Amino acid sequence: MFSMLPQELFQLNEELSKVDQLLDDEAFMEPFTKRFRTRTGRATVPVEVYIRLMYLKHRYELGYETLVKEVADSIKWRTFCRLQLDDPVPDSTTLIKSTKRYGEDTIKELNELLVRKAKEKKIIRGRKLRVDSTVVEADIHYPTDSSILADGIRVITRTVKKLKETGSKEAQGFVDHTRKVKKRLYKLAQILKSNRKKGEPKKEQIQKITAEIKVVAEEVVSSAEDVRSKLGSHPVAEKLDQQTGLLKEIIDQTEKVLAGQRHIPRRIVSFFDPEAHPIKKGKMSKPVEFGRKLNVAVTEEQVVTDYNLQNGNPPDSDLLIPAVEAHTRLVGKPRAVTADVIYGEPSQINRDGDIKNWYTCPWPQER
């Protein structure tokens, strides 16, 4: 039946055709095969299918669920991903698990192989390099001290509840405070809503409710630690240790905020993603973003030769030399490097002397 379809439906456009030819090289399988040689367990997504799916995802900036739908509906994209018309497209959750399983090191090595191949085929020359940073936003709600505390209380309560359901005697004395916290969050939302209408901040009321939630969080930590002490080497014990430890840190930073300290180094903005941090990039629409800093080196052909995802918000100038060194190792020394002026701050750049002494090519900078 499929042979009756016009062949034009299966023909890739020029871009996908070139990428398909590049990815046919067996070298791109090496980062996966040398790390994952196991033949046991459930069958997973074939590597060649996974790589092509990830290319489409990043090329067109798609989410996992959207990617799956688009590939399922497109004959050309199915052809590119080496999927037959009657083959099921891997589920979005399967792709997410595969990405976590392969890890960042494997994906970075894959990118380096692709850059080397593009250089070998003279697709890129790499004579001009642009280094810039952006923020990869974490998938979290807007953080407030009260909401982060509430998240910690809810998660720890859920963990102990599951323990109770197994019939564990150690968890029977634990009290669920989530309703109490919900009432306070609702009251806080009402205060904030009335503030927007009247234009009058009610800082004292907000701080009072936040302090009340903090007290509840302290009670939950104390009760959870009591449960933990009775568990011994139970599998849930380690999870409780992590959760109570994190909530303690959030309680501590909340105390500092209530005391008037606004600048807290490495402030936690999410109970679910504690490595996410507030980052200011000078955007009018988003004065503060929450996530991680991504430093990217891009050639004049718009090919990424190096990327570095940083926890926190390190100075941009600390990221310049490593990016140029990585590009030089893969492609060769660029003739010109362009970066924002902040990358050239002497106080940060002088690692082995002035950067112009370290690097002899022109060093244009743009604001």
C-alpha cells in the first residue's frame, strides 16, 4: 500500500538531506556504543532514530510532546528519522528518559563529532566566532519564600504518607499540615490581589504569613527527622534526609529575608530544582530569570562549536577563554572573535596575563 504513495512525499529537503548524510557516519554512534553496550533489559529507542529526533527537536525548538506529534504527522520527518510509516514514534516520556540516560557528556561528545565532520566536509570554516551567553529557564513556578516553603512541606508530607500506606509504624505519629499551609497561601494571594487594586503594599502582613508558614515548615522538618531516626536503613530514609536537608536550607534563607537581608548568595528558588538560580541579563521584559547560564560559541555559519551550561551566574568573562580554546581545538584558531563588552573586563580576563597577549588575532567587541 505504501509503495503506491508518490515518491515526492519521501524526499527530504536540502537541509535535512545534508544532515542525514552527515549522520550516516558510524562515528556518531561511538559515544553511545562505548558507554551503553548492554543487551539486557527493555528495548529502547535505536540510537540513529534518537539522534535524528534530537536534531529536529533542537533545530525547530520543539518540546518533546510536540516533536512526537510533528514526526508522527510528517512522512518526510519519518523518513529522516528512519521510521517506517507503520512504525510507532517513540513516546515523549521515553525520549526524556533516553536523554537523561545518555547524559550531558554523551551529547557534548556527539556535538564535537558533528563539528569535526562539518569541518572535514568544509561545511564550516570557523574563521569568525561569536561568544554569547543566555539563560536556560528552569521549568518552575515564580518563586516566593512562602511558595518554596509550601512545596517542601507538601513533598515531605507526601513521602511520609506513602510510608504510612505501607503500614510503617514509624510514620504513624506524623501530622499532615498541608491544609493549614494552603489556607495561609490563599490568604496571602488575597492580600496581594487587594494590593494590586489599591496600589498599597502590605509588607507587614505578607511577612507575617511567610513567618507562619516557616514555623509550620520547622515543625514538619522536626517530625520528619523523628520518623527518619526510627527507620534505620529503610529505603525511604535517604530520600527523607535529602528532602529535610533542602527544606532546612530554605527555612534558613527565609529567616534571612525576614530579617531584612535581600542579597543571598546561591539563593534556592525551587524545591524541585535546587540548582536553578536567579540570573539578571538586563532584559526589560524579564529583569530576573530563573535557571542556568548557557555560554555558547557560534561560527559565522551559525554552527555551535562549544557550549557550557553553568549552575548559578558566573561572570561572562570567565567563560570567554575556555570557549575560544574549545573552538580552536575542534576547528582551528579563529581570525576574529566577537563578544559583548562584559567579556573583556580586565579584572576577570587576566588569567595568564592580558588576553591580547594570549591571543594574537584581532579582538573586536560589540556592545
